[in-house]
Amino acid sequence: MELDPDDIFKDDEDDPDSEFYQQRESSKEFVVYLVDASPKMFSSTCPSEDGKEETHFHIAISCIAQSLKTQIINRSYDEVAICFFNTREKKNLQDLNGAFVFNVAEREYLDRPTARLIKDFDCIEESFTKDIGSQYGIVSGSRENSLYNALWIAQALLRKGSAKTADKRILLFTNEDDPFGSIKGVAKADMTRTTLQRAKDAQDLGISIELLPLSQPDEEFNVSLFYSDLIGLEGDELAQFMPSAGQKLQDMKDQLRKRMFTKRIVRRITLSIANGLSIELNTYALIRPTLPGAITWLDSVSNRPLKTERSFICADTGALMQEPAKRYQPYKNDNIMLSVEELSEIKRVSTGHLHLLGFKPLSCLKDYHNLRPSTFIFPSDKEVIGSTCIFIALLRSMVNLKRFAVAFYGSSSRPQLVALVAQDEIISAGGQVEPPGMHMIYLPYSDDVRHVEEIHSDTNAGAPRATDEQIKKAAALIKRIDLKDFSVFQFANPGLQRHYAVLQALALDEDDMPEINDETLPDEEGMARPGVVKAVEEFKLSVYGENYDEESDMGSGKASDASKKRKTAAENAAKESANYNWPDLADNGQLKDLTVTELRYYLTAHNLPVTGKKEVLISRILTHLGK
Amino acid sequence: MARNKEGLVLLLDVGPTMYSVLPEIKKVCSMLIQKKLIYGKFDEVGVVVFGTQETDNELTKEVGGYEHVVVLRNIKVVDGDLVDAFQELPRGNFDGDYLDAIVVGMDMLIKKYQATNKGKKRLCLITNALCPIKDSCEGTKEDQVNTIAAQMSAHGMKMESVIVRGRLCGGGDQRIMAENDRLLNLFSEKTSARAVYVESPTALLGAVKTRNISPVTIFRGDLELGSKMKIKVWVYKKTSEEKFPTLKKYSDKAPPTDRFATHEVKVDYEYKSVEDPNKVVPPEQRIKGYRYGPQVVPISSAEWDAVKFKPEKSVKLLGFTDASNIMRHYYMKDVNVFIPEPGNARAALAVSALARAMKEMNKVAILRCVWRQGQGSVVVGVLTPNISEKDSTPDSFYFNVLPFAEDVREFQFPSFSSFPASWQPNEQQQEAADNLVKMLDLAPSAKQEALLPDFTPNPVLERFYRHLELKSKHPDAAVPPLDETLKTITEADPDLLSEKKNVMDAFYKSFELKENPRLKKSSKRLLEKKPSGSDEDYQDTTNALVVKPVKVEKIGDSSPVQDFEAMMSCRDSPDWVSKAIQDMKNKIYSLVENSYDGDNHGKAMECLLALRKGCILEQEPKQFNDFLHHLFNVRQEKKFRNFCESLIPKGLTLISKSEAIDSEVTDDEARNFLVKKELKFE
């Protein structure tokens, strides 16, 4: 993957996939994080892997910090607010007690996340006691209700924008399952009632409230005491709400992280099983490459954004014209004209839905049958009742019989064959690992597959094949370097991390460039273990034999010739280049008197690119000389 | 360009047993030439047919023999006539001898190019290999093949044989077929030739490579297993999407009399300051700004180069893991292939040993790759073994890119077990599904796997090139329908469906689908029978909504009632009505809430009246009624109480049945609603 933001500016027609990779931002998301800051959040802890204890408050804060960082990369148009409740100090528009909205300069309470917000939020724990303070907000004898206040503040913040265009959510982090436990009698009933009413009002306005409970190993969070009414859980949902108690810290973090996402449907499609039997499906993009955000051109003098204007000019007459409606393809000494409508008609070989063609055993799906990231499909009964039932039945049969479905997906950009691979649900202590559903894998056409293995076939001798002994040595090596707990997406993308770390530093005017940790490097320490080294040595001896010198054993044929040629050319250039007094020539403006070949001596000798027109070469030499 | 030109000779069997597939052969050959006319204008093609009554080739004149082989066209640069030539492919009435044809083809290539053009000379044979080849006076048939193959290798020729079998050619003599298969496979072993078997017309269309690309390595260097051991490998692309051709923009400005007009359109970009649209900023004065949240951070390229991530070019092993750890759906991109460095026997051995051990143990390797120096990113991916089935081809690996943590969205989906019982298939339904999955089989053991990606042509491109050809003759030609043979790619094979009719019927009977009655009419679109393509239209309109500058998209502050009415009358999408209603509700709500001493009440009242009228017109009484109930319910806040009280004298009440048929409120209830509320206020 090449991280080139210039790609964003490519013409859409050049890249029919652009729509496929870009997430549809049909709606924004407004989120208010309500974080309980009562002393209980600080006193309850959860043991982490390395034996240290982490407070619930810390867990909540780090989850939010993590989510903010993801958000500024992926969905920076979404808006967030962070509000603590059960605090000593108060800061909010309504001036309510026991609630503190955290914010930084140049930002409204509910606004897009900024570099400053992320930075300051990262060190909030240090200043928390001093600036905000923790204090129980609901105590007997007082009419204060900090939870009610917090919900009110959140609701008021989320009044922004319409519920149609924005997805509004309140995420509530707490470890107190019975917030009014300390109150008795009528006061308790009253407070419970008003708080629930507050929550209901918010929900009526299209705001969803989600609870992210933190529980301790010995004391499970009892959602039915109060919160089930607040978030509107019933029956079965209630039983499912808490998957497991006494989890490990990592599991708890995983669960919180997953809950913080909202699902976005890419498209609603149907799967037609023939003869008019069609079921309804939703597609989701679970895996898509995350690229550095689009670039914006700025005026380097004022740093103000620039608008790109495209104009079409007729090459024959030089006249300015509107975007032309006709395209042409040179063919047989002639230009064949095609209208845009014709082109889309050609691409429309099927309706924009899935057509089931049949089933094959999973072994028929080869490793090279792949072109793009897969798309996840999940059934829906919203419009066609019975879809889910058929989908589940097919999925179970496919899993049991180890078969996949072949279907034709008539999307408008690239209609193609797809494989539908059934996936059973996989659940671990950290929650759902693989959701149940089918994965749509885009299959290549015959002309998309290349038979490159065969181009270097040696027809005279036959290709070398390993002996059983060599295979055995390889097997021993494989056993030694085994990644037991490997999970597919355990690595952060170092290029992307670096990109955003640099941006954050520059956005905050910091001088030090942060170092990021490249997680993708091999485990040198592990590789240096005597057992591993021995296995490698044995395998090497077995396939390469003794006294093997890798450098000298270059492949025969063109490749080495070419590289030799390149090497001699470089040496020659270095020699030739030494004959000129470059700084002198440059100072006297005589570089333009040299030939391109002569200029290239300098460039080759200094490992610079040799491409471009003469002026480009000269300016490159000047830059290199520091003139 | 010219140095990459390819010399190709097509060897087509037109004997009597081939009649049924000749239409497909015409199509695929035309397509091959058409693509060359665009991408390989300098390529040269010759055509030889065999199995004809006549004989016309140079060898027969020179040395005799080689009967029933006709050189339809000598090797020449591709042109439009060649495409037409396939339309009148002769039908022969003799059994063709493919070996004779191969020799004639070779002779043509040798005479034309001699020793030049090595590696760019290709023979493409299409036959059913049902007829025996003639015995030779010198040695056995195997010896003949060996000699020919040696000649091919010596001249750097390649051969592709497409052998049509199965239901396409009817029965044949098993013994002869076996002999021919053996002989053709001998070619594959002895020289760079490929033989593929096809059993369906669709596969025949896909079996001939119509796209000619010289493969380029993306990496040459070491696969590092730790610091101590390195294996020399070359990495190529294994799959790569063949794109729809990029067409040029056409300018009609040139006068029709200008015969030398290029009709090209140049696209010019200008950068203007947002504040002052008249100020043009020269390109070199631009600087890239990277978004970080709401901020845009300006960084010059030089600055960026200094700080950006710069990994070293390398391919390093991270370790091995169980194949089951890597789910198939995590493969991210097109696929690469790692082959041992050509000519390096030790590298081939090392790859072979690892690949075979991985295969046996069901393991895969995880790699970290930086293909080029200066590349700003790394990829992590999975290496899977590819054990070669051909003796002359070395073992290799496939490489698939895996996602990083940032690339995965961990959405949570409900478990199927949590769904209501009515959504769960019962035993009988499950059995029907089992049968369907088993019987609607595309890879039955007796037959060739249908729709194998390697043999499936791209129907869109086929249609495009055919249309192009049509238009070159008749500029007004309409887009042709999808080729009948290619229908089996886009729709289920009717033969297969009728063959498995009872299984299909049982499946239909077991399940019931119905529309959701609770949905509004406007959104019921999935089950509606529409002519094909209408779904695309639907999408087009929704897209149009986004780009088209619609006058009223939300209800503003100045004239909410007019805005609302404008939105309600938007007829291009049903969504507008619900959006308008929702926005109006929000508007009223905020008007009341933000009013000071009832100053906004008048306006809110107007809005409420407009909403009521709109809801009656659009038959959405429930929307209004629910909202009114809601207003009265939230009147615990003082502002709302005042507003609600002011409604009573106006007689503004629920929408009743007589006003909108869908309403659940009778006239009496509507009248009483206010009365009841009035009582409560007191």
C-alpha cells in the first residue's frame, strides 16, 4: 500500500473503485461521553496483565482517548463532548452541580475533536483532582441528582443538528449499578422517576443512550437494578447484556472498544435465489484500508485553503468548453464516440443485486482468487419478512457442508463474480470475535489472473524439488518460529501512526518529532534464541549445503547482467563526473552549456534521479550543490 | 512499443466435430484482435485453419504433405479486416491434424522473424483433439513431438493449447483422445506450452488469454528468515484487475471540415484562493495541507520527506502460524506470487522445502514487506504454499496482504441464537437448504468445475469491445445485449436449475417470504417487480439528491412554513416528506423551548398548523398525532405548558379519521383530546 495523498485528486473516471473504498458519510455522529467520576470509580480496580491494578476511571479514560484518536483519523467530521459527573467543580452551560464538561480552547463543547483536545485529554488524570475533583453527587438529604444533571447536559448538547442527518448517542461509563442506593424512601422513588423521564425524553428526541458498565471480578454490575429501565432493555436483551463477569482487563477494554462503534450499512441489496425468490441483505465494510486523509492545497504565503478549478479546453481550437458529454476511443484509425449513457448501459449487465449461481466446495476457492477487501453481509427482515430465516438456513448448510456460494454481484462500478463464504459466530471472553454472516469475496476474471509461475520454468532440467529430509528440517524450523496467538489485525500501521503523530506534533507547534514504535518488525530477540538459531542453521545446511556464499550465488541470466551493467555505468559516471568542476560551472551559469549526458554523470554519481528535461536536471544539480 | 510487439499465430480446428463451438471461437478470436487493436497496435497475427478440404500453405508447396491446412492470413500487423475475417471462418469437412497445423504455424513464425523476437512468438491452438494425427515415417509420434518441442524451445516460441471437451464435443474415441492428450501434454513438459481443457462455451471464451502483459517484478531480493538465512526470491503480481478502458474526452468544437482535428480535450487546473476567487495562485506557490480534525496542517514536501516514515527495503519473516488463524476474508488486495530466483537452484530448493513443509503441517508464514526503497509504508501479509503440479515449474508461494489494526471495524452483530423463534429455520427447512447447497453444485465430480475464475471472461469488457466493433461499422448502433453464452455468468444456469427442479421447488415450498406490512408504501421497493435496471435508477436518483443543488434542504429560521411546504412538495424522493416532517417537529420544539415569555409562540403555532396540514395531505396522521401527544407530555416544563394552553382556544387537535383515513383517532376522540387536556390544566 502506497500512502500517496495525491491519489485523492485523481480523476474519478480513472479510478472506478474510489467509491468502493471511500466510506459513505451519509450521516454524522454526535457523541457525548458521560463519565462517572465518583470516588468509587477511583477506588475500584481491575488487575491488568502485568499484575498492576488499574482504576475503573483510568480504563474509561483510556478507552475514550483511544477512540478519539481513531476518530480524528477516520471520522473527523463527527462531533464529541466529554462530560464528567459526580465532580466537585462544575462547568456546563446550565450551571448544574456535580457535572463538568471537559474542553479545550477554540472548541465548542460539542465539536470535532482537535489535536489539543486529544493531547490534553491524554494527561487529564494528572490534573483531575486539582481542576475537577471527584465527589459523590447523589447523597441522602440533598435534592441534588448528578446523573439527572449529566443527562440533561448531554441532551442539551445534542440538540444541535437534526436527528435525520446525525446519529446522536450518549455513552455512559459507570461502575455504580445502583446510583440511588444511598437514598431511601420517597426521595429515591422520585429521583429514579425523574431520571428515567429525563432519559426517555432524550430517547424521544432520537438520542440513543448506551451504557458501558465497568464491573469488578467479585461484584458483577447488576444492570437490572436501575439501568435496564434507563436504556430500555427487556427480557432476552437483559440476559445478554452482560456476556461475562469477572473478565480480564484486556477483555473489558475490548468489549468497551467494540461497543463504542456504530455499525454503518454500506448498501441494502437482495440476494436472488432464482425464480423471483429474493431475500434482503445489508452489506457492511468491515475491512477497508485506512489511508491518510485527503490533502488540501494551501497558499504557501497565507496558508489559506485553495479551491481547485477544472477547466476543459478544446485542443483544436483552444476554446473553453463545458465538461464534454462524449467520450471516444481510437479504434481502427477512427475515433469511436461513446456517450456516458452508453457506457453505463454497457456496464449494466445485471441489476445491482446478488444473483446466486450455485455452490462449490471450499477447496475450490484458491488463495489467489482475490482482488479487493471483502464485504460482510448480514440478513435483514426490515422489508422482506423471512429473509433472515432463509439466510440462517443457507449459512448453516454451507458451514456444515464446507461449501461456499458463487454469485454474480451486478454493482454499477464493476459487476463481477463473488464467492460468499459462510462464517459462524466466534465468541471469546473479550466478546464477539467473528460475527455470524457471510463474507463476499471478489473473484478475478480469467484475464485478471496471470500465469507468472510458469514464465521461468526450466524445461530442460525440471525444477528442483526438496527431499523428505529437507522438508523435515523445514518443518522443524516452522515449529520453532511459531506465532501461537497471532491475530490478523494485531499490528498498528507504522506508516499511518507516524503520519498522524507528526501531524499532531505540527498541529500543536511542538518541535520534537515523536518516535513511533514499529510493531511490524520481527522479534529479533526471539529469533536469536539458541533453539531457533540452531533450527535455521540446520535447515540452511540441508538446502544450501556447506560453504554457501549467498552473494556469489547470484542467479544466472539477464538479471545479474543488467545489474552488472548498472554498476559499471555508475562507476563510469563517477569517473567522468570527477572531470568537471561542478560548483564552478554552477556559479558561472555554465551548466546549461553541458549536454544532458554530461549532466547525468553528476546525477548518477550522486545517486540522484536522472529523469526529466534539461532544466529539471540542472535545477536538481543546483539543489544538490546547495545553490 | 514496437520492440514489445508480439507475433501470434492462431491455429484453429474447423473440422466437422468442431462446428458446435465455432461461434465461440469466432467471438474469442475477434475479441483478442480487438484488444490488440487498442493495446497492441503493432502486434502481428497470422491465422491458420485446419480440417478444411482445401490445402494452402507454403510447406506443402515446398516439401509436400501438410494437407487440409489453410493459411487464412499470413502474419501481418493487426487490422480491422482481421476481425471481419473471423466472421467467415470456413467450415471444413476433414479431420484435422493439429500437429501439421503446429508445424505450419512454426514455419510461418520462423520465416517471418528468424531468430529475432525471442519470447514474443506465440502459437495458440484451439482444437478438440478428437482425431488422430498421422503416423510418421521417422520414429514414433512421441519422437515427432519431441523434435517439434525442441525446435520451439530453440526459437523461443510459446504455445497455448485450448482443448475443447466434455459436453461440447460429444463422444469420441477414448483411445485416440487419450493418445492426443498425452502428446499435447508432452509439449507442456518439453517446452513452454500450456494445455487447458474446457467443457463449456463460457470457459472456452475465458480460456484464451486475450490480454497480453509482460509481467514485471515488484521485488527482487532476499526473503529473510532471521538474520542468518536468506532466500533469493522474485515477486510478481498474480492477480490484477483488468480495468475498463479509460476513454478520452471528445471535443466537438473543431469545424467538421478540419480533417486533422484531434478532437482532444485538455484539462487545465487552476488554484484559486477561497476568499478571493479572482486571485489565481501559481502551482509552485501551493503547499500541501494535511487534515487533522478540523485543522489543516501545512507541510512542504521537503519537510515531509524529512519526518515521514522511511522503512528499509526488505522482506522479513515474522513467524509461522496455523492456517486456520488467518480467515479467508482478511485478504485485502490483489495477490502476489513469490517465486525462487530463476536459475538459482538452491533458492528453488529452499522454497520447495518450506512450501511442502507448510502444506503438510497446514501452516502459513507471516511476512513484513517493504517492496521498494523509499516507500512510505509497510505491508504485513500471509504467505501460503503453492505446490507446483508441473515438473518444470518450481514450487512457489502466494502472498496476500492482511489488514492492520486501523483497517478493521469491529462491528458487533447479534447472535443468530438471539433471534426470535420465527426467524430460526426448522428441521425441515434446514434439510431443504442442505439439499439446495448440495445439489445446486457447480463443481460436480464428473464434470469440470463451472465458473472457475481462471476460465471466466469479463462480460462487461466483452460487451464493450463488441459494441466498439459494431459502432466502427454503424456509428448509430445500439448497445448489444449481453452475449447469450455469458448469461451463465450473470444468472443461474437454466439447465442446472431445470435439472435440479425438485430441489428448487422443495426449497421454495419450505420458506415463505412476505413484505413487511408495517412499512410505508414509498419504501417498499425490494419486492416490487421492476424491469431490470430499475434498481440502478433508484440509486441514481438518490445520488442525484446529494449532488444536485436543491433549493430547500432544511427548514431555516426566516420562513419555516415556506421551507416546509417546499420540502414537502419535492417529488424526486420519498425521503423528503419524512425529512420535512422531522425537521418541522424539531423546529417547533426549539421555537417553543427558546421562546422568552411566549414571544415565539405565534411562529410555532403557524408551524404547527402547517405541519398538520402537511400531514393530512401526505396521509401521515400518525406523525402529527404522536408529536402532539409528545408536546402535551413534555409540558412539565413551563414553556411548553404555556404553549400547549394556547393551542386549546385555537381548536388545534389531533388529525381524525375523517381527515386522513390512516388515522386511528375518531372524530370524537379528536374533539375530546383538547377537552381532556383542558381539564388537566386546571
